[in-house]
Amino acid sequence: MDILTTFTPHDMGIGARGQLPTHLALGMLVLTAALSWAPFSSAQSLSPNHTASARAEAVDFEPFAAFPPGAELAKVVGEPTGPGPYVVRVKVPDDVKLMPHIHPEDRVYTVISGVFYIGFGRTFDAAKLAAYAPGSVVVLPHDTPHFHQALSGEYITQVTGTGPLGIEYIDKRDDPRNVAARPAMSAPGP
């Protein structure tokens, strides 16, 4: 017996008049945006309040100040720096590490490509890294200390959350935003 034949619209939360509950409608909007891309610029991500789409090849990755060199972020849905739902993609090249950090918002990571390695704790420990293949999902409650490393080539994850997006490194010296603000060291004199 095909399990799909046992579900009715009512079982799926669809009302008698064909209306979806708000939480299902928002979920379908995010899923639609994630699966059927149309061109957009990262500066103009899709609104979570309107039906829209974007094509994968149009996702525009850019450097992000809170990431180490080489790691990039693409805004897909919403404005991650403001309140409300957002979807971003994170691209990390081979061997790049994101040192232990936390986020103030709950997040859901979906691995798009490559292998995503994530470990949990307040100090970086390569032995704690677990590998997640494309299609895997990792749920990360807010304020969970964690770290990443691209151990087997570049990976791309899609992160869904409710903004504002934030990142706070456990050790402030690991924050690339602080490295940029440090004075340059002068060369030793003769």
C-alpha cells in the first residue's frame, strides 16, 4: 500500500476551503525559494512575505566580515540583520576553520554540497568534528558553542533562522572583525 494514498488534505493541515495554516504557508514559501531560484542579487534577497523564486546559479556569495578569509555568505531570503525569517548560504573553502562561536538565534543547517564538519564545545577540537553529507540537516539551538572546518574540500550549507543573525566568537581573538581592527605590527628595526 502506498503511504501517500492514506493522507487527506485535512491530514496535511489544509482546511476545508483549501487554506494552509500560516506556519505551513511560511514553510512552503521558504522551501519554494530554496528549490526554485530566479535571478537576484545578494543585496536584494527574496522577501519572505511574497511569492518569489531564484535560480541556484544566481546566488551571489560575498565575503562576510565575521568569517575568516575565503569563507563567504549569500543572502537568499529576508534581511538577516533585521528581525524576521531569513535564509542564507555559507560557502567555506577547503581547510578553512570557523573557530568556536555562538549565535543568538536558533538555526537549521542543510548541507547543499560538499561535506559539512561541525563540532560542539567552547574550544576547537578536531576529534569532535562530525561529518554531514549533502542533504543532511543539523538543528542548532541559540547560544550553542560550536565550530566548523572544511576537511574534504569546499562545502555549502543553507542556514534558516529568525533574525537578527549574529555571531559571537568564544575567544574574541578568533573574531576576524577584531583582526581587521588590530594595528599592523611593524617590522623589527636594524
